[in-house]
Amino acid sequence: MFRLAPGLELILASASPRRRQFLSEWGLPFATARPTGVEPRPEADESPDAYTRRAAQAKALAVERRLDPATRARALILAADTVVALEGDILGKPRDTAHALEMLARLAGRSHEVISAVCLLPPPGWPGGPGELFSDVSRVFFHAWPRSVLAAYARTHEPDDKAGAYAIQGQGAFLAERVEGSWSTVVGLPVTPLVRILLERGLIFPAD
């Protein structure tokens, strides 16, 4: 569906299967470089949106620092971060199954925000500026599931490495009654603004 601009190499700074799937479905070739040990902790009074942007940028810069000059000269680095926020409180990944259940119990019968941020670092000197940093927010409404149902889901271990302890694109899809905003933002990549920026900056083109 899309192709990279001539001479570009796309590097995805993420191990997320769903983010890889989006790029693959678009027909964009890419390499992965998983940033490790760089995800910052939220600062006091930092909003979830500001934190998510800062985390995405930290991932992109960590990968950039590892590239040799020749690779960096042609690399388009794409990093993303997603958080779940309940009344301004950031819910990260659960420590264990019991913690996942407590998170799910807090979310049940209520709405919460899911914020996904993206940092794009084109090659140095690329037209239009050095990079892009943006975020998108969706609101997810959970059904008021009984604790026994939430416990059964927590025991699947799907929540173990998920922000907010659930995956709307997986077994946890039943949890949400509805979503206001972009479903892809909840999954972890706000695809509409991402593709728009990539096209506007001449980083990708529609495939012939």
C-alpha cells in the first residue's frame, strides 16, 4: 500500500507485535531495534500525555545513539509509547497477576484514557525539520464485570506486559463496551496522524 522514500531505511524502536503488524500490512520494510532500560518514570505533577511523549522520545533517542553514522544518515526511526490513565493516574504494567486483577477492578464499570505517543526521527537534514513528536488520546469504557470474570482474565497472563493490564486487541477485547476515539491508539499506534505526517514529510508514498 505504501513505499518508503528512496534511500530510507525504517527502524521501529519497539518490540510490539501489533506495531510491527501495522507496518507489515502497509507494505513497509523495516528493522526492529528494541530500546531497553530507557523508559523514564513519571515525574511529579507530570500529565499522562506529557509523560507518554517523553517516553516515546527517550526510546527513539536511545536507538539513535546506537546507530553508526552511515546508518543514521538513511534511518527513519519510529518509536511509540502507550499508557493507560485513570483520572490522571498512570497505570503501568502490572507486577504480577494479583496486581493485574487490582488494576482491572479499578477500571471495571468506569471510563479511562489511553494515550499513545509517537516520536519520528528522520535522517539529519531531511526537509521539514528534524523530527516529529505527537500523541493521541482515546477513551475506553469498561463494562462492570464481576471480580470473578476479571480474575479469570488475569490468570490468562495476557495482562502481564500490558499497560493497564489488558489488551483490547486480544482476549481482553470483551472488557470494553465502547471506545471514543481511535481504536489503533488504544492498541498502541495512532495510525491516522502517523500516516498523514509520513506522507506530508515525503517519508512514504502510495505504492504504484
